[in-house]
Amino acid sequence: MTEDILNLMDTRRKAKGEQEEFESIQREVRRKCEEGKEAWLSEKCREIDTFQRQAPNTMYRNAEELMGKKKASSTGCLKAKNGEIIMEKDKILERWSEYIKELFDDERKEIEVMKGNFAGPPILKDEVRTAIWKIKNGKATGPDNIAAEQIKTLDEFGINKITELLDEIYETGEIPKDMLKSIFIALPKKDGATECELHRTISLMSQVTKILLRIVMMGVRNKIRPDIGDTQCGFVQGKGTTNAVYMLRMIIERAFEMQKDIYLCFIDYAKAFDRVKHWEMIKQLKQLHVDDKDLRIIKNIYWQQTAAVRIENETSPFQMIKREVRQGCVLSPDLFNLYSESIPRNLDEYRGIRIGGRMINNLRYADDTVFIAENKEDLQKLIDIAATESKRMGLELNKKKTEVMVISRRSNLNADLFVDGTKLKQRDSFKYLGTIITPDGKNHTEIKARIAQARTNFQKIKLLLTNNKITITTRKRALQCYIEPILMYGCEAWTITKEIQRKIEAAEMWFFRRMLRVPWTARKTNEEVLKETETTRSLMNRIQRRQAKFVGHIMRREGLENLITTGRMEGKKSRGRQKEKMLHGMTSWMGTKRVTDALSETWDRESWKVMIANAKGQGT
């Protein structure tokens, strides 16, 4: 609602006695409102375009806001330890204090005093300026009640003062008590959550602490990341859920081709981030020869930190936190990856599935882990070792949510697998990182679910997408920004058959028909609908283009994805016509007869771009 519209409304109110003038102003108000709505939607689409390239997580958050996706709401009450419902705020804070103390309590060793000369360069003004610039706007404030937007307004004098303070802390290792305090915000994982365990605790820190930790992170990350295995896709630059999903689907597809059975165990850890032992974490950092100054800062923060829980505007007493890596801290992703790396490192000698001469027995995205083996005996060994190593590291497998699946041409294969004597559930389907994995190794179920989810979200913003007063160009852009990414998630690993292609094209036409408000009884052809929307069918092309771009990217990197795609797998193909494969569908779309010919072109980035452009019918 702009200032012009508000002024017009005020003028309209004063003109109530003059019918003709009132109606004229009314029409002008409506016109301005429609223009404002279109401008707002265009701006939202522009933001989505930007975030899609630079910050995918922010893109999805913006989409959820537009579609009115509700966050899980709190009930305003909590269950006491004995199961009694408590509603008084002071008792709720008391219960949270009790829960935090139990959750983060640990018998840890006393901190060692680090003496002598400390290695590490001083903190520079440019480092402080960069760290401030990278702090995200619009976030809740910590104990200092200073917002990111405020700290970013500092002039040269303010930057100098913060640099002096942080450099003194870095040189002496003495951190002010206020910088060691953090506030926990409890976010319910689902509606109606009344148990503390069903909440996620997010840590809010002071802005100066964030700046210090980001500077420390810049030095520590270069030591940690080379030590992280290539089966880890979480919090790793250049990787994401797409990589993990692609590798798992490619392993399944290739095993099917060679008539191999694949036994999978999807591991779920109970509050993995909250159970990290500080002493074990410091020991691993020492082994990487992290600079003494950085190590001292990390040790002092984790050994001296205190935290309180904030409920509405009231805060519980501060208390010591003796284990965990804080969710919301810039250091936590790298520290957790390093901490959890010791578990798969002890699995290297155990059997999984051999591809290209390498034994692969696990894929990970942060703490989401899937173990892979060719038989249940080998998988049971992997589970046993993982359970033992996890206990040693203070982590615990969630036996209720850890599940197994058998991917096989044969039906009804049972996998009786156990964790500490507890039998694990065997599933007919499993949602791995947002995509559905089924025992037949196909992606039909996943694609149907994606289409259904996209249609559901279309209905949530139906009033915008079907509004004839907003230009069709703007509405098409909104469709591409907000709805189609939901349908296309994980499409880089899809095997696209003719049946799937028909379903995707039908879904695209469903969107266009709803945008034009074409009833199902109308005898209007698809060509007429496309002409009216001033477009052509392009969704299928964009999916195949994303596949080609992703394959080109992984082939040039020579990582684990490359090995899984091209490495030799032992086994024998079945007789007769082979099942359609993802790479065959992609190369067929690109007009190349052989997969090897297409993959050989990926090394030349420009040549690969030309092939993709020509396949789209655009040329260069």
C-alpha cells in the first residue's frame, strides 16, 4: 500500500457526497492497487531469481512466505518431567532450565592453560569489515539486543574500535563474559508440541561474538575441509542435497543394471549437534595443527559459555553448557563435520559396493547417513561398527527412526538387521533428503509426489496466479519462480521415460489452464492455451537442461560423483532389452548416440554449453 494510494483513499472518503467524483476516485484506487500488486509480485520474482543463483535456502523461505506456509506454532504450555501440563510462565522457564541442564551436561576434563608463544597472525581491519558485511540481516538479536543492520552502520571509527577489541581478545585469549553468553530460542518441530524434546534450540549470540567467530572460521576452515571425506555432502562448498541424492540414485540404477541387490540402512541420530563432546572435538582440532590462537579462542568459548532460554520476553537464569555445537553458530557446521568424520573413517575397510575399484559403503549429508552393502551380513557389520563408534563419540542412534530397505529385482527380500538387539524397521519407501526412494529402484513414485506437491502449492497462491488483472508475463514468471522449483527438486537424478515425460507435460498444461481459468468442460486444445499464454512447453526442456548442466559440472570436478557415474561395476547385465537409464535419456535429448561420446565433451565447458543450447533448439 503506497503513500499515493492512501492519499487517494483519503480523498475518496471526503468525496462521499459527490457520487460521480467518488466513483472516479474509486476506479483510480482500484487501478493503483492492481498496479501495486503486480509491481510487488514482479519484485518478489526478481528476488527469487537472484536467490536461486546465490542463496537457495533464502529462495525457498521467500517462496514459503508468499504461499503462506505456516511455521509450527507453540501451544503456550509445556509438559513437566512427570507428565503434568504446566501453563505458568515461571514454571515453563523452570522446566526449560531443567531440560537444558540435563541435555548439555557432561563429565568433561578441565581446560588446559595454553602457555608460550602462540602462532597466528593479528586480526586485520579488512577481516572485521568482511565479517560484518557477511552477517545476515533480519535475524533475531542476541543478549546484546543489537541487530545486524545496526552493526553494519558503523563508520571507520567504530570499525577501528571493534578491531582493537577483537585483536586484544585474539592475543590474550581472554573473552569478556558478555560475549560468552547466548540465548536459546525453542522452536517447535511440529504443531502442538508440548515436550521439550519436540523443540529445536537455536542459539542467538551477540554481534561482536559473531564477528570474532567468523574471523576464526576463516582460518580454521582451511585446515578442517581437506580432512572431510568425499562421501560428506553437507556443509561442503560446491555440494548439497542434489549431490547426495544423485549419487544414491546412480548407485541404485547401476546395481540394478548389473543384477546386484543393494541393502540400505538410513541412520538417524538423536540430537546429534547437541551431543558433541567438547574435549573430543578439541583433540581432533589439535591433530589438524590448527593455529594456537584459533584453538585457544574455540576452547575458551566452549568451556566458558553460558546460555539461557528466552520465552516471549522473559529469560531463564544463565547456566553452563558442557557439550554441543551451537545451532546458529558459523563455526558449528565445520566443527560437526570434523567431529562426525571419525565414524565413517573407521568403516573404510568394510565391504560396501565396489565402483571403479573403490569400495563405497556410506553417503552423508551432515548427520543424515545412509549405509550401503550388497548383502545384509555386510550391512550389519557396518551398523555395528557405526553404533560402537557413535557411542564412543557421545552420539546415539535413534532406533525408532533408523530404517532399512532392500533394492532388488526380486520381491519380498527380508533384511533382519539390529542395533543393540533392537530390530530395525524395513520400509517399502523412504524419504531421503526430501526425495522418495523405493525398492524397485525407479523414480515414478517420487515424480508423482513432486507433481502433486507442486499442484498443492499452486492452489496456495491461486488468487495471484489466476488474477487476470496481473499480466500473464508476471504470472508466468511467478509460476517459474515459486511452483516449478518444487516440482523440479532432485530432477538432476531422474530417469525420464516417455511415461514420465507425458506426466510432466500434462502437469505443465494443468498450470497454464488453471492460470487462464479454463474449466475442464471447455473444448480448448493445448495449442490454444499455449497461444493465449504466449508461451511454449518448456518445463521438460528445463529439467533436461538442469541434468546436462549438473552432469557437466560433476564430470569436470573428478570427485566421487564422477567415479559413481563412470566407474566400472562388477556384475553381469540381464538378457534382453535393458531398463532405461538416466544418462541415456540425457544424451538422447542432446542428440548424441553414445553416453561416452557425450561425457567426453563435458571437459570442454564451452563445447558442452553449445551442445546444451543446440539441444534446446536455440543454437549459439
